Amino acid sequence: MKLKVIVRLSLKNLWVKKSRTIITTLGIVIGIGSIIFLVSLGYGLERLVTSQVTNFEAFTILDIPSANLKTLKIDQSVIDKTSALPHVQTVVPVDSIAGRLGRDGTGTSAETVVVAAGKDYWPMASISADKGSLPLADGQAMINRAALKLLGENEDQVIGQTMDLDLLIPAEIRSDNADSVKTVEKVPLKIVGVEKDEQSPIIYVPISLLNKNGADKFISLKLKADTKESIPELRKQLENLGLSTEYVGDTVDQISQVFVLFRIVLAIFGLIALLVAALGTFNTLTINLLERIREIGLFKALGMQNADIYKLFVTESFLIGAFGGFFGIILGLLMATAINALLAVFASKAGADTINLFVTPWTLELVVGLFSILVGLATGLYPAYRAIKINALDALKYE
Amino acid sequence: MEKEIIKIDGLFKEFISQDKSTKTEVLKGINVSINEGDFVVIYGPSGCGKSTLLNHIVGLETPTKGNVYLYEKNMNTLNAAQRAKVRSSKFGIVYQQSYWAKALNVVENVAVPLMIVGSGYKDSLFKAQAILGEVEMGQYAEKWPLQLSGGEQQRIGLARALVNNPSIIVADEPTGNLDTHSADYVMDLLQKLNKIYKRTVIMVTHNLAYLPLATKTIAMLDGRIVSEKKGELRAQLEGELKNLEKMI
């Protein structure tokens, strides 16, 4: 028999018992919809968390900290060596020391962290100016809100003002062989920008400020590679140079592993719903079989091959699985979109950034759709097997 | 010389009960020869093995012993799928009770044998519609079979048996459930198929009134053939009819 004819007959068989077919398919729709909805929640939460940790560009960036290095110190020669490696686009140094910030005449001062880095460092570290601009030239600085708060300064008026910074440069980043901390007092800096962090006080300055004052070693380097794919090889080469590396991808991988587990747990809840639906489908197909025993006998008497009878039943279960999968995916997407839209409304009312709590990758839709078809097919295999085992003459006498 | 199309040779059939405690011998050494164009009527009391014999001819049963040859091919050498193929291509089968695919309307039910042999859906329906017209049931094409009377259903059953243009029509008590008028229609049609369209008809009945229609009668009793005759009566009646025509 032609496959098109088999599909047509199967559709007719399903349609003749409309309410039964619709209710059975609805079970699959709910099961598949639940899986899509719950697993999308898992993906959405993962994306929310990982986007907090990093942005896409961060996957091409490696940190080379000096903290783990016993003998080697990071200085200009290390920058030169690492810059010469293939696939390396940029290498920027960064230092972080203690400092004291104050303003002449006000008498107030605040202990602060001084972050000094090359101009390429700021975008690589996702540090930006909320107001004003980044400290790109000598004599410039950017201050964060936490430091402003300690100083009692108004952020709208601070830009353009000059502040004095005392630098406490530790021996580890100097080459002058003196053991003690070198103090450089009252370095005047023009505040050009405000950074939004309100947690701990930080002032951001160009690395040249520390270089001029005797700091020629760095607490870490940030290295930008040309592509994400070149990172593993680059890490090996850096380790061969005696350097250790930290990569945001490692953290994201760890987060992803946790979320894979989370998604599996969510998917299991959905699968329970689908299992109940699959049992319903199996029941429906078995009832269909029992109601059609005479019909099977007739088809066999008319010369229909067992293979075609098998296909007829399996096609019915396939169609239930396919329709259930299709509409289930739509249901899951609708629910996810509705909640995302609702959150967007709340977020805009609260003046917050819009977040997508539900994210549905197309691969999830594809896999779940295929899975639905597979479940549908699986439920039809046994009734189809029973159908071909029926004796035509016994079936014709069946009451 | 008439061509032999069916030969049954020493056919025995034994049924074993489900618990395997009892054996029932239903056919006990049947030998039959059927020629192309024959109108064979097999008759006898209920339980004598008539329908079992028919089921062997169409390959729905396999013999315990003996052979059934169709166009010189031993049906015993064919597997179930091959026998199904023979059934779909050579035979048109009419049952006493009409069986239907409930999801299909009249014309679709009639088209099923065509679909089975690989015709497309629309082609099958087109041919089925034409054959429904032949049995004067064209107007019922879109109805559900179970909405129709027994006589109408049997006509549709006949249409389904004929739609594949089979060379052999097998009818198992085709008028058993019908009123006289419907039964006459069915029998007229079978006769027409036999006489005009040269189809071989094998009919099982317990209605002796149909014996004169046969070119061959087979009487069965207790699993055996007790009498096998050429249809002398039909020949005699046809002869008389011709004489009357001459006189007129």
C-alpha cells in the first residue's frame, strides 16, 4: 500500500473518534508543553546567572594572576613574551594596591583600593563609566560610588574636580629591593568619571601612574585572544612559560554543570506528565484495536499485508505523537512567552532591566519534538504487533 | 477444452481446541476441480465444512493434509504474505454478513481492495464510484455503510468484491441475511458476472433454490463431498429457453 494512503486511512481512523483522539493528544500536548516550559526555565535561569558572570567577549579573555607564581614575577618581559604568542591580540597589565583619597580643604579622606591598568583593560574587565569617562590619560581617575559616599561627595559635582591620592606601593611590585611599602603622597588626580559600584571604595587610574612611582611589576595580566577556540591551546602555551591562567569559561562550565542537573530535574517533572499521557495513548490505541478487530479481519481477508496493517497502527500512534509534540511545543512556548512578557511589564513599571526568565533554544524544540514522535511510536508498537497476530477468520467472527 | 483453475487434492482439515484436548476433523479428503467460467454451488447442512473449504480456496486456511492448486500453483508453498497477495489480486469475496471499516464511507470501503494493491487514494475512489454505479448504489457513495439496509450493504459488498476486476468471485452465503427481493438482485448479478463477464463464481449456500443456476453442484455432508454434478438442470433450462426463443 502507498504510504500516503496509509496516512490518510490513519487520519480517518483517528478523526472518526474525534473526542477520544483530541483528549489523548491533549495529554501529549500537556506533557510536551510541561517539558518545554520547565526546561526553558532552566535555560533562562542559567543564562541569567552566566550573563551576570560574563559577557560573550569574556570568553576570549584569560587572566594571568601572579598570586600563584612562586618564582616568576609578572613584568614587562612577561608581557612581551605573552604578546608574541600566536592568537594573542592584546595583553594588558593591572595592579591593585591600597591608597587614601582626599580633597584639599575638606579634611575628609577615605581608604580605597587603587586599580591601575592599561587603557585596554577597562572594557576587557567590563569596567565602564556610569557618568563621565574612563581614565585614559595621565593624571585622570575614575571613582566609584562607594568611595564617593565615604568622602561625602556629590557624584554630579565631582567630575572635573581634583582629588589627592596617597599611594601605598608594596615591595612585591617594585624592583628597588626595599622591603617596606613605598608611600607616595598627594598625587593630584582629575576625576573624569564615576563607576556605579556601591560596595567597596575603588579608584581607577592609568597604569602609568604606578610605573612613574617605581611599580614595574604587575599583580596580573589580562590577555585577549582572537577567538574563543584558541583559548585551550593558548593556556597550554602560557603554562609552558610558567604562568598560571584563570578563565571565565571554567566558572561558566561549572555553572553549566549545575544547570544541566537542574534542567534534568525539571525535565523529569515534565517527563512524568508525558509518561501519564503516553499510558493514555497506549490505552486509546489498545481500545482502538479491540474495536477494530473485525475490520482487521476484513482487511486481511481482502488481502492486506501484515506489514501494511502494522504501518496503519504505528502511523496512528505516530500522528498522535507528532500532533501532540507540535501543539505541545506551541503550548510550552506560549506559556514561556506569556511569563516573559508579564515580567517585562513588571520590570518596566519598576524601572528595572527586562529579563527573560524562559529561554527556549531551537535545539530543545527539535529534541522534544522528536522525542514526542518517538513516544508516540513506542505506544503504538504493541497494539500494531497484536493487530498483525490476529487470525483473519477468528477476527471476522469476533463479537 | 475448459481450463482448470482450481484443483483440490486430498484435502484434510483438523481443528484442535484451545486446550489441545480435542481434535475436530472438518474436511475429510476433499477432491474438487473447478474450471474457468464455472458457476459452482457448494451446498449442505450447517457445519458440513462448506465455508472451511472456501477459506482453503482463498488461502485463509492452510490444510492439515492435501493440497490446493490455484492456476496450477500449490497454495501450500506460499507464505501468508504471498497468499494475501493472491487473495487481493485473484479473488473477490462476498460474505453473508457485511464487514466494514467504520471510519470509511461507502465509496472508501469499496475502494479498499484497490488501495491494498497499491492504487492511490483518488484513483481508487474514482474506480469505486464507477463500480458503485454498476450495482445501482452510486447515490450512496458518501453515506456510512451501517446507515444502509442489509440488501444495500450486500450490494456494496458485491461492488467491493468486483472493484479489483477479480477472475474468481467467492461468495459465502451471500443471500443468507437478505429479503427475497435483495437476494434476487444479488443472485442476478452473480449470474450476470458469470454468464456475460465470464467470471468464475464459487458460492456456498444452503438454499437449494439456487442449484439450477450452477454449472456444477457440490453437495457436502460431514466434511465429505457426497455428490458432485455438472449443472444438468441449468443446461436443460437454458436449452428449453433457446427452444422457446426459436418458437417465438
